[in-house]
Amino acid sequence: MFDSTRAFGSFAVPDTARAEEFYGNTLGLAVGPVEGMEEHGLLSIDLGEGRAVLVYPKPDHRPANFTVLNLPVDDVDATVDELVRRGVEMLRYEGFGQDERGIARGNPTVAWFADPFGNVCSVVQEA
């Protein structure tokens, strides 16, 4: 019924130029305008292998109270260190037993952070 090879996720931000700066420069992801939709401010975060996440402007944006983007990594410790070096603050949640750096160790090992608009993202290392 669905063509899951072309499925994609999306989330909103109030300022796509600032989102492009954060996701592109701070996180180092491939981010750019959606071809043919530039006037609408739509962005695409390229996740590789034909996968992407759509980021769209929403002036009355309210951040999601759940994780909108999970980024798999090979070394969560090194990634958290680099994110903190780049000015990203790790989030802490009660009940997850996170260490002093905000890393919840287990399978998977996860650390959460927010984009400049309060949308929650994570880095995830599977055992």
C-alpha cells in the first residue's frame, strides 16, 4: 500500500535559516533547501542512502515533547564530547540513569540534546 522506500519524517522550526545553521554547521549534517520549494523555506536534512528529513517553517512553533531526530553514532562518548565542544548542551531526564555527561548507558546508549528551538534530538550507539 505504501512505498516505504520514499517515506520521510518531518518536524517544524520557527526559523529555517537558523535551523540550517544548527543542523548544517553545528551538527555537520548535509542540509539545504528543498528544490523547487525555496520560497516556502523548506529544508531537507540528508541522512544518506536516499533518506532525508523535511524541516518546515512554522511561525507559531511549539517544540515537540519527544525526540524528533535520532542520529546513530559509532562512539557516543566522542560524539557527546564534540557536541559539547561545539556549544550543544546535553539534556537530562529523570529515570534514565544518565551519567555526569548526560549519557544513558545501555543497549542502546543514548544522549539527548535540543536544537535552538527546543526540538529534542539524540545520538544513539547500539551495542
